[in-house]
Amino acid sequence: MATQRLRLVAPGGDRVTVDLPAAAPVSHVVAGVRFVGGSFGTGFQIGPRGYHDFACTHVAPAQTRERLVVHGREVVVAEARDGQTSLATLIGTYHELMTVYAGPAPHRERVLSLFGSLRIEDHVDGMTVVPRAATLLDSANEHLVVVVRDHGSLSIPAPRHAAALLPRHAGAPTKHGEVWKAGHARSFVLGCPAGVAEVHLADTPVKTEQDRLDWLDDIGVAWDRG
């Protein structure tokens, strides 16, 4: 079976290669990272250009409240129409970095301080986001999500967060490693020699269950931290 290969960059800068059957198109790729330090914690999502507009139109309808400039890049602040949530998104050349707040849009000083505390580099294959040294923040969670139309999605944690997902007993063999059933009926843990993924199968009538299991069998994940 022909293979498509994705070469992605995680928020922390490490690279991961994802092998998938070529016949199944990838819908989108997003990333997430959460920073913590002391009593502080905040999470970010990284998506392609247009991610902010999509969220404000289709996920949580919101209106733009303010536009700022941080690190020479535009940051757009939007507030949901019901006032229950708000978004702040830095617009890069290829990707967008979004964080979500509970409640109305925050004061501009708070947004400027948050994005100003980060080192951000945007490349075609991914955006890297790390705290500046003086912040004393650390990454508590980092992952990539790959969605494949009519088949399912992969959530790929960074290597230092992956070990807790692996069961102690052997799994069923796959082309690139082994697989275990997870807590939900359509969820699996895929273990490869250099990477782990949580795989959630789609529930659409377009493909049979065997099609999806065959797709799962052909997935490979490998981190390159060199």
C-alpha cells in the first residue's frame, strides 16, 4: 500500500514523522501546548492560517474586539457573542497561535504580557513556541493532532509525555509497532519504536470498520530529537 509521509515540527521544536496510507487524505493538522509555573498555567493551540477566523465563525461565534502587535506580528482579540469566552490569536506567516480565556476579552496589557513572554518562530512545517528563560515556565503537555477524513484522528504526545500511555502488557502487532484498545470503544493506543499515538476511529458510513482498522495497522510515528 502506498504511503504518505508527514514531517511535522512540534511546538517545542522536536520533529516527528507520521506515515499514513496515501489513499486517505489528511483534513488538517493542529498542535497544542500548555505551559505551567508556580500557580500559573495556560494552554495554546496552533493551527494553519485561517484558524482564528474558522473558530470565530464555526466553533464559538465571536466578534473582534482589538488588534495588537507583538513581536512584529498581529494579535487579534475576539469575544464570543454570549460573553462566556474570548480568544487571542497571534497571526504568523504560515500558522496561528491561539489561546482561550474564560469570560469577556481581557485587557490589552494582559494579552501583550502573555504573548510577549514567548519565543515564537513560524515555519512551513510548524510553529515553535517556547517560554522566554526569565519566565521560569515549563511545558506540561505538548502534542500534535492529525485528522484523516472518514478514518479518524491521531493525537501524538511529545516523547516525555508518551510513556504514561503505554500498557505494561504486549499489544497486537501492527506494521510499525503494536496496538492496544483504549478506554473507549473506538479508541486505541498505538506504540511504535520511536513514538506513540492515541488513535480515535471515525464513525461515518463512508468507510467500513475493516477499512479503518487496516488504516490503523499502517500508521507509523517516529520522533527525531537529534
